[in-house]
Amino acid sequence: MKTIGLTGGIGSGKTTVSQIFKQLGVPVFSCDDIAKKIQDTDPRAINGMKQMFGDDIYTDDRLDRRRVASIVFNDPKLLEDLNALIHPLVREAFHDFSSMNRHLPLILMESAILIQSGFYRTADFCVHVTAPLETRISRVMSRDNATREQVMARIKNQMPDEKIADYCKYQIINENLDDVRPQVEKIIMAEKKN
């Protein structure tokens, strides 16, 4: 079994690409989705979050993610502490996912911070999803009802595409959806042969 690490900047279309892998029979583990689930359900995460941010960070057993994001956006140390709490729990969940799918030739781990978190080391190879900057900005503005300035601030806080590419064996350009599936198929075929 090989593990594919899939990453890319905001608005690049990581989720769209991972869904194509899934349609083609590759099970997908979304680190972001699992982290959210853990933050809402795992007592270790909930207790840690309350210690960091106060009991009122949860409303009706749901984490106020916007509030957390606004706090850690300006506090690198608190963001580091948050990652130190959540990342081991995500790794634990990924280990379980890998064990359940070990009979398959390929599995995929999707993460916006695959490189920064060190999760890329778990992968046999990485795939970088990218798109032209204006396409990314437009996607995020539409999706998040955000201003151009807000989107640019988020992009500037992420690892640049050029640095991400240094860690990746493959790149998928996600500008035109019709062109994405053949790129995914080519990666799957190449890796199943090796």
C-alpha cells in the first residue's frame, strides 16, 4: 500500500481533486475534516481546547471555529499549542484509517498543511494541487463570501506554491475541471505500476 499526500493552497481545489481520486477507487482521509470531528467529539481535544480558549469556546457542543481562527491568526504560540494538541489525534486517526485499508494499493491523505505539519513524512509521495492565483481568489471569495483583501491575507499566510512544489512528486493543475481527471488517472496508473 502506498500513501499519497495531497496538498495545495487555499482555493486550489484540493477537495475537488481528492473526490476524483475517491471516485477512481482511492480511499480519502481528509485531515481537515477529521480534525474538525475530533475537536467536536474527542474528550481529549475538547478538554484541551477549553483549557486554551475557555469553556465558552463551545456552544451546544460545537466549537466556535471562527473565534478560534481569529484568536490564533494573531498568536503564533497559541497556534503552535493548538497544533500540538490536535495533530497527534489526527495522526492516530490516520493510523486507524491506514490499517483498515492496508489491502489496497493506494490511499490518500489530504491536508492544507501537509508540509508544515510534517504529515508529508507519512506519505510515500506528495501531490500538489494548484490553480492560477486569480482563479483561487475568485473561488474563495465565492465560497466564503470574503473580500479580495481577506482572501489575499489568507494566501499570504500560507506556504507559497513554489515551496510546496519542492516536496511533491506530482502537480495537478486545477483550472479546468475536464482536465483534472486525466491528470489524476495518470498518477494512479503510474503509481500502481511501481
